[in-house]
Amino acid sequence: MLYVSKVVALPIVCQARRSRGWAAVVLLCAVACARTGLYPGDLSETEADPDANASGGANAGAKASGGAPVQPLPTSGVAPVPTAGMAPVPVEQPPVCVPSPETCNGRDDDCNGAVDDLPAQACPGGGFRFCVAGRLSECPRRCDVCVPGSVRVCQNSFCSFWGAQECAADGQGFGSCREAEPPSECAATARKFEDSKQLEQCCLDNGYCCLDEHDLDGDGNRREMLGACGDVVCQ
Amino acid sequence: MSWVWPAAAARSSALLVGVGLALLGGTAHAAPCGRPDVDLTFPPDGATAVPSNAILAAHYGSPARYADEVVSLLDDGGRNIGVTLAYDDADSMLRATPDQPLAAGHFDLVWPGLRGVSGSGGVGRGRSVGFTVTSTVDATPPVFEGLSDIGWDLARDRDPCLDRLDDRFVFQLRVGQASDDSGSALLSLLVFETEDPAAPAQTEPSRVGVRAWPTDGKLEVRRPAKKAGQTCFAAVAQDLIGSVSGGGEREVCVKTQKPPFFDGCAVSVAGSTAPGASVSAWVAMLALAALRRGRAAHARTPRAV
């Protein structure tokens, strides 16, 4: 409204003092524009955030994948007969669903009213994959990072140079490396070589699951585990 | 057991949060470390109208090792009913498929306790359930509206394995209506995280839980508060013969914020999160402040001449 007053109305008033004829034309145009609601500010607002309405305007909310694949009805036979002096008015028709085999794509392909109603798919290593959010879920694993409560051996840079890391109850990761006494078979190695490749090798040789801090396998990964880790890893 | 810190309050003063945390601390979690107790059964104890073609299942709370333990299924005459057993390591689920369709009547079922995969887990607790079977057959997949709303909070849970407090995002999900041949009470709810700020490149939804059907339409999901950001969930329902509903296309999303927790000044060794240390630090700081304030007031007091 302020925009209309300042940008449209005031120039019209000024122009009207100079030329009343032109002023009348401009006034008519302004009124016409106002009724269409087409103003530069409005246009820029719409273009700046096309998803403003789609996101719901809030951080939280629900979003659904696309609806059924639809095709518009052919207009033949449904278009209104033009009447002299009147423009034809289109009649809205409900879209028609064209059935096709249901696939995991967020659409109701088979037109049964349900989206992605597909059976679970068996995974090679056990468990099932399900169609959610228009795509297949990953195959489940028995844990995310490590088996809850399992323990791996780590090395400290002081005192005993031997430690243990326990996996969290939700299997999301390991706790800190807690100092522990090395087993008898590795005690001498720990005293002689301290935090070293030799001590890690001793850990492996004696059947423990060991953090590969010294990259004994030479793959550049010092966060992985080596040795007897079958009861620690998730797969 | 844990306590929850509301998200709105978490955005307020860090000092208040620090005081609150130092004073409240955390409480011990009920679940034992790595012990694979039976935490869910399908059908649940006391279920009625179980279809005659149901596949019976028990879910274990931690990875377990199945060593041909026996599942006992007795009908109301005390006769043992033959079942074929299969343990799914990826799902931590033991499934018992009756060799014949179940006759109508009451059944008693004993799920065994299984040994944990980790050495510390020990043998988990089994569970006994009773349920009533009807002559109906479950033939059609369930119908499910999907998740409809989401909220979130921050919590600090004590990890029973590590004996430390861990930050958790607690998501409250609202579950839409569902229906099935045998009613919605016998359905299981499979919840998936479809968008994870900690793994933005991951395209496949990851399953975050199998739950019994929530009768109040509310569901709580706890996730590690590693990274805040846009987080989305979706869910599908599954009936007792394994048929899956639609509704998984409906995602609910929320944007989490990083917890501004302030543990206070630790006077213990580095890395210690013992609440006692924080409390003592705060008490010491308050006492010091009171002492200094007292001295300043004393200095300002005009001396009698």
C-alpha cells in the first residue's frame, strides 16, 4: 500500500498538474496494474524464495514425496462450447493415474492409493532393506561402530604403554584408552620398546584385537583394528 | 534412566547451563553393558487376536550369539508345538516359524536368553509370553499413514559401558494411524533416519530402531549428538507375517542445534567428567567470590574515628 502511494499515486498527482489528459491515461493504467497485483516488489519476493511455502516456514515439519504419476485428461470432448462474446472457460478435471509396476521412487506407481508399498528385500548378510523416503534403506548391521561392551587393545605413551578401549553401550564408538597392565607375554616388550610397532605386533601375535596405531599393515589407516576382532567389529 | 534438558533452555545462558549440569549430574542407565536381554517380542505378552499364520519373533537388545538354544511353544493343552528357528545376526532377531498354522487358543512361549557377542555382556535374560490365537489369517499388508510430526530435546545419558555422560539428541516422533487384519497393536514399527547431519553424503536411509507399536502415537528416538543440523526420519509398519506398509515416503525433519553445555572448571585430571568435581569447583568459585565480596564490603565500611 505504501508502495502504491509513493511510487504510483504521487507521480500521477504531479503529472496531473502538467497534463490532465495524460494523467487520466496513467491513472487508468495504474489502477489496472493495482488490480492485477503485479508490482516489482511482489515479483522479487516471489522469485527470491520459491520454496518458502513448500518448507512450511519452520525448521520442523513433514514432507512427503511426490504423488501419483498423473496425466491430464485430453481436452477433447470436455472443452466448453464457446459462446458468442464470451471466452471459453476451462473445466478442471481430476488427474488420471496411469498404472505401472510399483517401484521405490516416492510415487504411487500402481495407483492403489499407497506410495512405495513394496515388500522388504532380504540382504545377503541377514536383515532386510525397506523402501523409505523414495529409496531403499541400507542393509542392517548388528551395530554401528563396534559391538557394545567389546574391548580392543590400545597403546599409551607412558607408564605401562598398554591400554584397553571399551565400546559404548549403543555401539556408536569407543571410550578413551584406559591404562592397563600388559599381559605377561608382552610385558618385556612393553618395557623395552615402549609405545612401538613391536608392542603392537606382540598384541597381534597373542590373539588380541588391537588398534593399528602404528599402521602395521601399511595401508595408512591408523584408526582401524587388526587381529582377533570378530567379536568387536560390526560385520 | 536419564534426564532431559529442554532445547529452548539450552540456548540460554551458558553459565546457567553449567550450574544446572554441575548440580544435577547424570543418573545411571538401567541397561547393563552389552547384555543381550530380550527387549521386544512379537506378538507381545498378553496379545489377543494373533493370526494363525503368525511368525513369532524376539528382539535382543545387544548383538547375541545363537547356539541352537530352544524355544518352547506350548498350546493350552500343554503340548509342544514344533517351530523352525532362525537367528538373524544383523537384526538381532530370533524368529520362530510354526511348522503348522496355529490353532485357535492360548499359547505360552519361552524365548531363551542368549550369550552376548562381547565378553562383558554375559548371558542375557529371556522372556516368557502368553498370547491368544484366533482362526483368522493375516493376508493383507498393513496400512500406515507414516510419521506426522517431530520435536527434539537434548539429554545426557550415562553410558553403562564407559561410565560417562554422553550427549544425546532425543527426538519425539508422532506416529500416524495404522490398520491391519489383526489390528495395529500387533504391528512392529521400523524407524529410519533418512537425513543425518553427521553423515551428509549418505544416501541410503539407515534403520535406527525396531519398536513395538506405540499405543499413544508417540515415539522417542535417541541419537548421538555428534553433529547438529537437519535430521529427518521416516517409518514403516510390519505385521506378523512380514508384510510391510506404505507410509515410508513421509519424512519428518527438524534442525537440531549444537548443545552449549558448559561443564564448569574441572579441578580433577583432564578428561574427567565426574559431576562431583564440577560441583566442588563451583562451590569453591562461589565461596571465593563471596569471600572477595565480603572483603570489598569491609574495605568500603567507614571506620569509626
